[in-house]
Amino acid sequence: MVTPHDAGLAVLELKGIGKEFGAIRALHGVDLRVSPGEVVGLMGDNGAGKSTLVKIIAGNFPPSHGEIRFDGKVVHFARPIDARAIGIEVVYQDLALADNLTAAANVFLGRELKRKLGPFALLDHKAMAARALELFGELRSETRPHDLVKQMSGGQRQAVAIARTRLSNAKLVMMDEPTAAISVRQVEQVLSLIHRLKEQGVAVMLISHRMPDVFAVCDRVVVMRRGEKRADKAIGDTSPEEVTSLITGAKEAA
Amino acid sequence: MATPLESPITFTNVGKARWWQSGLFASQTGYVLLALVALFVVMNFTSPYFLTEGNIQNVAKNFSFIAIATLGVTFVIITGGIDLSVGSVMCFSAMITSMVMTQISTPGLPGAGWFVHLAGDGKTVIANVAGLILLVSILAGLGVALIVGLVNGFCIAVLGLSPFVTTLGMLSIVRGLGYVVSNGRGSFPSGPEADYFYTLTSGVVFGLPAPFIYLVVLAVAMAVVLHHTSFGRHVFAVGGNEKAAALTGIAVVRVKIGIYVICALAAGLQGIIICGWLGSAPANMATSYELNVIAAAVIGGANLAGGAGGPLGAIVGCVLLEVIRNGLVLAQVNSYWQQTLVGVIIIAAVLVDRLRSRMA
């Protein structure tokens, strides 16, 4: 397993990231390092700046201050596609799946495999199903490539959304509240999916409100409050109680 | 990067859907197809004329009147949109085609010199290049449909207007333009190539009406596009979850403009075919056909909420509507009942699908 945090090469490095929306300061002076194979929990109350930070990293909008380094190089994203192109994937809270399509179709949505038939490029259903099954296997998810997403459980949906990030060999996967709306058993499945990503050297940022989940899978927890980073501690050095008081502001910083 | 599997993936907790629980059998299209077969059987016992060759040919011809346009509208409905302007586009394309043909085959009118000349007797009009007049006039008709489709697509996809309102406006605009260019008078295709035109649009090939053959070819093409190209896949994705489609990098704007253009072109082609059949393009042609077309698509299983539909459903819907119309005539039922019955069937078809998905 990769040693987290102080390992030499960070996959993502933020320096002094700040963001203003008009007169509102949403983020201020955020520094953050994420190493390959590291799972970082990003916590904070509503309005603490979590989503703003995620959106900046995902390329939805540029930061007002500071710089983003990815794989050691300074990067600027104009659109989310730019971020995806270099290996940053986001698994959205609403999962961004098309219910009426199959699991395999969703995994390959927007980057379908094709084979040439004369002048036409037709979908290569077989290759896509085979690759999707392989990805579900890697994630240990019992998901059939040909099943429709609308008939799937919450855990399977997560697997489909995560398989999509594996397809592009993303180096950083950000997951926005993946365990918010699913059953206990499915939460287990999702957490094990995160472990699978970690095993394969992918850095994961888990944005979550659920303390037990963060403590179950994360190597490190970052707490945001009022647009600033208030804590950045290894899971072993902190406790749910301390994190709660950091989130609410009972404790200013750690 | 990928770790090898310790054991192949198993599906102990996840059952496989039975053959009758997936695909065509589980779709509204399947039920309606079944209902159609039942209707054929019932009609066969009710009227000895129903299954005669003449009557079946008649039915085939009549449902082809709206089926090509229904294919186009089905594309739009799959993405969760609607196109109310198809009836007007049918009329406008038919008009432009027949007016252009007349214009460029009448010696002395501006532009006609490029296409025709007078024979030695000073009366007979002869085409300069065989087929050119036909080609130019049909392209003109499809050209105006293309423009309507582009405007619809631009307003809906780029400006973000609601499809219902945009195409309702376009229904009126295009119908109005039809009256403006024709001054309210109908026109009919004439000139040295009018006969080719009639052969192409209302001829009979291998005992089948020509439009029926166009319909089959276009339906097969549509099935391939929908299920075996990435464009088709994106059409379904936009209808299933537009936000998701955009997040995965699908060019939603391009897909939407594409389907409104396809829809308008299908309507234009349909109008041109109807014009050949009627032998003229009256200014009130295809009025309110958009309702029949949308009804047929919905009966056949296209979901107005988006995400479902296909060419088979579109055709089945059209056939069902026509068989009912035909059946009521043969059974000597007052033909005013027809519309009422069609309405009942629209609701029943959607209701059955709703009940089924609730039971599943």
C-alpha cells in the first residue's frame, strides 16, 4: 500500500486556492495534497466550501487565487472535460446515470467503442459488455452489463458510476456524498468499492456527511469551515468527536 | 493496473431477468403489437372484406400516409421533446416541391431556361437534363424542411425554449408561410417530369405501394441508427437523463438539433409523398396531422417523458390507428366514432404500460 500524505509525489496539490463570487468569499487560502492510493475525507457543514472546492478541482469554474498542480504540473481547466482529460473524475451525488440504458451503455456513455463497417462506425456491443463485466469484476460488484440501470440497487448504481471512472484510468476520483441515500448493506458495498480503487493506486476524495463512513475508509480527514481548511489529520490521530467539534466550530482548528 | 481476479465474478444475489421480462416482450410496443394481432383476428371474423388483398393494400397505403413522419417524431419524443410543426411542414414542403417543379418547367419563367427548352413544334416542353427537375424540386421541398428543423433545434437546444411552445409557434409560422407563398391556392406538380414524380410517390413496386417500401427502408435505417450508433445511444441518454448526458461529455445541443432536423426532414418527405398521391398540394393539406402522428408514436410506446421508443412502435401505432379506422368503416359504424375511439386507445395503451411497470 502506498504511504499516504508525506509521500514524495502528490497526484493533486492545491496552493492557496481562493474563490470569490462577487462580494462573497467562498474559499480562502486552501492548501491540500493528495497522494496516489490515498483516500481523503472532505468534511464540513453545508456552506463550508466543500462543493466549491470540488467544483474547482473538477474544472466547473476556475479559482480566483492560487494554483492547482496535477502530477506535478500546474494545470488550468476551462471546462470539466479538460479536467477529465488529464485524469480527474467526479462521481456525482445523483450519479449522472441514464436510467433507461444498460449498465454497459452507461459505463461507456460518451466514449463508446466502435467498429468500422464500411463507411459506418457501429457500436461494438460485445467489446463494451466484456470490458464492463471486467470492470464490475474488479470492483467485486454483482452487476450484469446488460441489465437496465433503472432495475438496479443503489450499490449497483454506484458500481456503474465508479466503473465509468475506471474506464478512463482516472488518477483522482472525487465522490460527492456516495452514501447519502442508500441502505446500510449498500453502504458497505460502496465502501468496499472505494477500497478497490485505493488498491489500484487511485486517489479518492470522499465528500461525505457520514462520520462512520469517513472513519471506515479514509486515511486522512480534511475539515472545512467558513471557506477555510481548519484541519488535515491522519484518521489515527483524530476522533469522530474532534471532527464534529471542528465542523461545528466548537473547536476552531487542529 | 487492473488486479487479476481471484475468482470469476458470480451472481449469487442478482438474478437474471427472464426472456419475457425484458426487451420487446416487456415493452408497451409488445403489448400494442399483441393487441394489433388480436384486432386483425377479430376483424377477419367480423368482415369478409378485411383480409382481401385490395383492402390490405389500402390499409398499407393509408398508414404510410403518416408513418414516415411518425418515425421522425419518435426520434424527438425519445429525447423528451415534442414537435407540433410536422403537419405544417408536410404541407409546406409539398407546396414548395410542386411550385418549384412548375416554375422551372415552364419556359419563359425566370430560371426555367436552365432546365427546359421548347421542342421544334413550339409547344412540347423538353427537359434539358433528365431527372434534374425532379431532383431540384424535391431538394427544394426537403431544403425548407431542413431550415424549419434547424430553427426548431436552435430555439430549443441553444436558446433553451420549451419544445412545446417553439414548435407550436412553428406550426403557425410554417402554415402561414404556406398560405403566403401560394396565396391560399393549391398547386400541383406539372411539367415534363411530373410523371416521374407520380411514379416515385404513388407507384407500385412488386405489388407494394412505393411509400410503403420507403417506410420499411427508413424504419430499418432508424433501428440501426438508434441501437448501433453512438448518435442513437446519445439520443436515448438525453431522453433518459439530460443532465447526466451533459456531464458525461455528450454534445447535447448537437444531438437535439440533429433530431429536430431529422423530424422535419421526415415530415417534409412525407408531405412530398402525400402530394404525389393527391396529385396536388392544397394549402390546407395535412392540417392537424401532427396530432395523429404524435398519437401513433405514443400508442406504439414512445414515452413523452423521454427515454423510450423505436421504429417498430411508430409503425405499429400507425397501423393500429388505420386498422381501427378501416375496421369501423367495414363494420358500418358511424365514422364519427373514430376519433373518440382513437382517444380511448391512446389512454388505454399508456394505462396498460403504467399498470405493468407498477406490478414489476
